[in-house]
Amino acid sequence: MFLQFHRAVCLLFAAAAFLWSSAAAQSTIAECSLFADGPNANWTRVLTLTTASDAGSADAQSFSINITSLPAEGANYRVFKTTANGSSFFGNPQALSIGENGATIAAVAFDRAVKIQFSSGDIGFDALSINDEAQNDCFPDSDAGTAISACPAQFGAGANANWAHVLTLTTASDAGSSAAQSFSMNVTSLPTGGANYRVYKTTANGSDFFGNPQALSIGDNSATIAGVAFDRTVRIQFSSGDVQFDALTVNGEAALCEEAPAPATAPSNSPADPTADAADVASVYSGSYTSIATNLNPWWWQSGDVDTEFDPGTGNLALHYSNFNYQGTDLTASNLSGMTHVHIDVWVAEANSDRMLKFSPINNGTGTGEWLVEVPTTPGAWNSVDLPKSAFEGMTWDNIYQMKFDGQFNSDGSANGDGWDIYLDNVYFYNDGSGTEVEVPYVDVTFSVNTDNITVGPNGMYVGGGFLGGSDAYALTDNGDNNWSTTIPIVSGTSGHWVFFNSPTHGGDWGTKEDLGGLDCGDPNAFNDRFLPTVTEPTTEEYCFGTCDASCPPPPSVFHDVTFSVNTDNITVGPNGMYVGGGFLGGSDAYALTDNGDNNWSTTISLAEGTSGHWVFFNSPTHGGDWGTKEELGGLDCGDPNAFNDRFLPAVTAPTTEEYCFGTCDVACAPPPPPAEIFNVTFRVDMNNFDGDFGVVNVNGTFNGWCGGCNPMSDDDADGVYEVTLPIEEGTIEYKFTLDGWSQQEVFEPGGSCTTTIDGFTNRSLTIDADTDLAVVCYNSCDACPPVAGCMDISACNYNADAEVDDASCTYPAHANFDCDGNCYNDADGDGICDELEGLVPELETACGHGTVWDDSLGQCVMDVQCQGDINLDGAITAGDVLLMLTNFGTWCPGHGPDAGE
């Protein structure tokens, strides 16, 4: 046993990741590179806790941030995570408060990404941890030669003035704490008189071990503490905080005071100039070649924008795709079948190392139309990528007219629609000398439109959509007499949908397209577009705008006033007011309505007799293609499911009024529901069984927006039960008890009697339909706390004042004359002999209490090593000692006997 214990004392402890920062250091979310750009203006910053490609992404994820300042309007955070099927989940916004804020996202059974989105970058903080690991890369640099006392987050307070500072290598709760531990410090300056360090560690039985002091010297100082077979804590204690150092490693990992430079968020240089011969190149974007691109930013409903003139500081411009999810490019239709590769120079930031970029040309000839191929990237530098044609399975490249970059992927290939940034330069197709061009037969197709029946807008007429591209794919030429046309060479055998546009402002201005709904020449399965049959010879497609005829009917002579009126009692009208549009009327901002008061808006339009078509109301559109502002009529009788759920105006034969409540089929809006009834709810929680430190108990839930510290609870009678009464609307709420805002919180497993699990979050649940006085529950439990067991006899040595149930554990003094610590109750002369025993036996001085004898030289009782017979330690050898011996006669002492171990 002694050898085992001695060996345990001499062995040592293991590794914990080591991060630290100055306690005085502060940063803002906007300044910290750990927070990437957010997906939109409402959620501007994102902190990644894990990605689906990370080991352990299915485990519980957590973050904690100590807020030091907030913008005047406050700020929120919310949880983003991917689900089992790869879709996105967004948690409810949570208000941030000064002090510690955080959340734990429960474990799942699949790989997933978890991120925390923040509504503002103007949030100040001085501490941040992810999954219990401190993140300190965002705090200001320290000077080289930092004093130990200037690094309090690394060097904690010591046990006493002799050992004033301590560096923790590992704690018993850390994984791998039993492994060997080490540190190395390069000392640059010592205080007068020098300084020492020593090793502290816990042993196998939980006791403390302190090594001998070791003198520090200028230069490298290090120690390795051997591994052991048990969990333990290992620390290095220092005698002075005035020791200066400029380098430190813990368990082999560098941990310097200097903050690492923030990773670049944009390139500051340019890629190498291409060297391919221009005769072998079809360029999309490069300063070295002529481009075949016709539109670098067509509108394909993408989330971001394109800066075609981003300057990295070299004067050599590049493309910048901001808030990028995918991005198309329109090209002059070209036979690139003789090209063998596509070259791409691409730069992405380190913050986007968890994303994947893909690319595809788009072909309108033979073979596969498009095939996405991964573009490999190394973050923080330009990547020169050459993708062979063979990687694009089934593609011939014989009629390339568009191309697309797609970034809607995590690095493992799973879906992620969040926007991010990429930079591009020198995008071109080229022939490495091995390619042979395939001759492609083209035929001329002329698209001609008669505009006698419309007023042509300032941007002129266009043909596009379908296989041709965006709404501004091909501009038409004004031939006079209201006729516009263009001739396009198209690969023989091509067919596809198309349509005319009146004055589009961009490639996604679909509100300017002609309305062919209900006409034979409009395909209801393809947005009511026209269809070009397979062409094998020169063809002319000639129509009157918005009709199936080549010539327009004579202009109408009879017009009727049609009034469009909308009741807005059920909505809040946006700053731009109300509009009517869509369908035959045009874009989302086709006709502005006038505010008539009483939440009624209207306008009157003169329409030709017989006019009919789809239309809809819009709330505060910002441009003609702002379709997200239209009323939602899906599933209603007045919404046509074959025309984007738009309303329909029958043929006009007389003055007409179209009047509705916004988003309904009724004229008047239904009255608003009565306000919800408010009830008082009293919450109570018992903290007596909580084993930990806390300051304030809070209740958080759906009723207060999970606000953190806004609803503190009180314990006025100091019985450990905290309570608060709150006014809450009737209905069902989720809630939980938390400590010090969100410093600590209840964590429930699904299936509890008082809980519900929604979207993976398990919380307490309560339906409120009357004033409610909730029973006391134990913290983190659906039930009351179990009663405290213990000794309830006030005269016993181990009396427990908090005990509610006696567990028969009471202990008492060994002798009536002695207290629980073995001291005499009465000893007037202070000789160690109880007054009651004075004179009871011969040689009074030998009758000292509790296994002691009288020492004449000291004048007091001392330990008796010869009084072996005083078994009951009452200070005298009496019949009681004999009876106690007989009671235990024949038993083995611990560690001995036939069953004893080694």
C-alpha cells in the first residue's frame, strides 16, 4: 500500500488547451475576425461554433460572451443550425445584456453546422469562449516581454503572498489530465532578488503535492510532469508577478502574449497575369483578353451583388461577389467545343474555410446543359485553378451562352445558403493545344415585336427569358412604325421558351414581360412564356406585344375607368405606400395608390374595353421587381394558383371597382381579435439542492423573449426558495429557470412530465387560462426537492440544522466527561485531567484523559505510547476496556487476515 501511494504521489498530470488574454483587453464584434459577415442587414455578424465537417459537430455546442457595452438600441443574438435533412433552422432572437451571455445547443445524432448570429457589430466584449475554450485572438497585442502580473487570464491568483501567481496546465475535469504535462517559458527579465517556480499537483487520493522551489533564470525555463493513471490537476506556481517573458508554450503549443494578425477579409494583391495566347482563349473576365461576357450581374434572384471594379490595391481590378450564394453571367453564345479547360483565379477569406465553391458553364447546344464542378480553394491567398472540360460530365461546350458560380455548400458538400464573399480574376476558357473545335450548325432566328398597342419605355424592347437568358438578354432594334426586332444565331436543333419585355431595368425585371396568361401562345407550365419549336432553318418569330397575332388589333376606341381600392385595416403600410401592379398592369410599383384616410387606398385607371388579366396589391415596394411585398392569396378563391396566386380582372365592359381587404377575398377587413387576457403567474424554484455559486435566480421564457436578466426572482424569507409573480397573456408558454441571466441554466432531457421539446429545445411548458400559483419545484427538476436527511439530535456531535428527516447517523462523545473533540468539559487546573476524574485512581498524573499521560517536565498530559490498555481512551484502564476488548475478540483488523490484499 505504501509503495502504491508513494508512486501515485510522484507521478504527474496532463494536457489542456491553453488560451489567454489580458483581463483589461476589450474588442467589438465588428473588430473581431472570429465573427464573419452575416447574411443580411438584420444579422450582420456570425460566430461559428462548429461546421458539419468538424469532428464532434453532433455534440452539444456552447458559447459564452461577457458583454461590456451595447449600442443604444440594444442588440440580439439567435442560433442557426442545420437539420438532419440539410435545411436551415433559425432560433428566436435573444436579447443581449451587459455581463455574461451564452447558450448551449443540445447534441444531435447527425453532423451539422451551428452558428450564432448577432444583430450588430457594435457590441463590446472582454471575454469569449466556444465550447468552454477561451477565444482571445481578438484582443489587443501585449508588448514583448510581458509581466506575469499583466496576464491575469493566463496566470491566476496564487495561494498566498509567497506564491502569488499560478499557471494551470490541466485540471482533473479535463480530458487527458493523466497524460504528461509540460511548460516552457522564455524569461527576459527577473525582479531584484530573483524568482522561483514550483509544481503543484493533486495525487491519487485527492491530496495536494508541492514540488521543491526551482530558481528561474534568464532564457528558457521548462518542466515536464510525468503522466499518471488517474485524473489530476497540475499547475505551476510563481513567486513573483514581475517576471517578464516573451514566449510561452503549454504542452507543446505556443501561447504568446502577442495577438495574431487578424486574417485578411479581402485580397491585397493580384494573381499572376495569364500567359495563354489570345488566339486560344475565350475570356469572361481578365485584363489580358477581350471578353465575351454581355452581363456580369444578370438578375437570377441571387442574394448578393457584383462589384466589377474591385481594386486590391494594385490597380489590377477583380470581381467581388458580396453576400454570395450563387451568381450567373450572360455571355455571347459561343462554340467553345475546341476549348480544353476553364481557368479561374479565386480568393476566399479564412473565415470561409468551411465553404465550398462550384462552377459550371451553361450550354444551349448538344449534350448536358450544365454540370457543377468544385473549385478547390485555399483560404487567404489567390488560387490558380484549371478545370478540365472532362470534369463537366456530358458537356460539349458547343453553344456556351451563360455560366454560373454556386456557393450554397459547406466544405463537406452539404447545403448552406448563407451568403459569403469571393473574389475572382482571369476567368477564361482556353485550348491547351489538344482541343479540336466541333463545327456547330447555326440558324438565324429573328424575333420581331409590334408595339402599336403599348407605350415603349425608355430602355426599349428586349427578348429574353427561358433559353435566351434574363429579361434584358437581347436588345431589339427600333425599325420605325412601332416595330422592334433582332436576329440571333441559334444552334440548329434548339428549342425553348422565350418572351418579349418592355423596358426592363435589369436581367431580373420580370414585371416588364408581356402577359400571355390564358392565351394559346402562353405556356401555363412555363410562366406563360412563348415557345420556340425546334429550329433547323432560318425562322422569324413575329408577334404583337402581349398577343398571339403578328399584327396588333386597331387601338381601342372605348375605355372604362377601373378603380382599384384596398382596405389596410389588417396591416401596417410601409413607408412607400400601397401599389397595384403585376400581371397585365406591370411591375410591383406599376400604379401608386392614394391614401384616402381610414386605412383605404385607391387609384382609378382607364382601361380599354375588353381588357382582362391578372393583378395584385403591393405594400411598400422599393422597385418594380419587389415581389416580396405582394399580398399573399395562396389557397384563397380569389388567388389564381396558375398565375402566382394573383387576382384576375374579367373583361372590362363598364366602369368597375375592384375593392378588397389586403390579402383577403373580402371587401372589408375582419375586426382585429380582442386583446389576450392577462393572468398573474407565480413561479417558485427551490435552490437548496443546487451545488454551485450564483447571484441571481431568473425565470426566462417565450413570454419575455428569453431576455436573460429581466425577470429576477427573490427569496425574502431566506429559505432557499425563490419566487416571482408576473403578468402573462393567456395561452401556452415555454420557460426555464436560469442563474445570473444566462450564466447557468436548467437543462432537461426530452420526455419530462413538465417539459415539451420543440425544434430540438426542451423546456418547461405551461398553459395559462387563469391566475396560477405554481408549486415549488427543485431546480432542474419537474418535482419538489427531496427532503434533507441527517442527524436531528441537537446534542449529537454531527447535528444538522438543515435536516428534515433523521437518518440515524447521530454520533456522540466517547465519554460523558469529554466533548466531541475529546477535550474535558471541566478542567479547572488545566492539567488535561477532567475534574471528575481527579483522585479517582492512584497516581492521578497517569490518569490523563483520552490516551494521554502526565509529563512532569512539561506539567501537562502528553500522548501515552505505553498505556496500551486504555482501549476506550477515557484516561483510565477499567472494566470498560475489558468489555470493549471482549466485544471485538476474534475479529481481524483492516488489511489483515486471510482475505487481506497485498
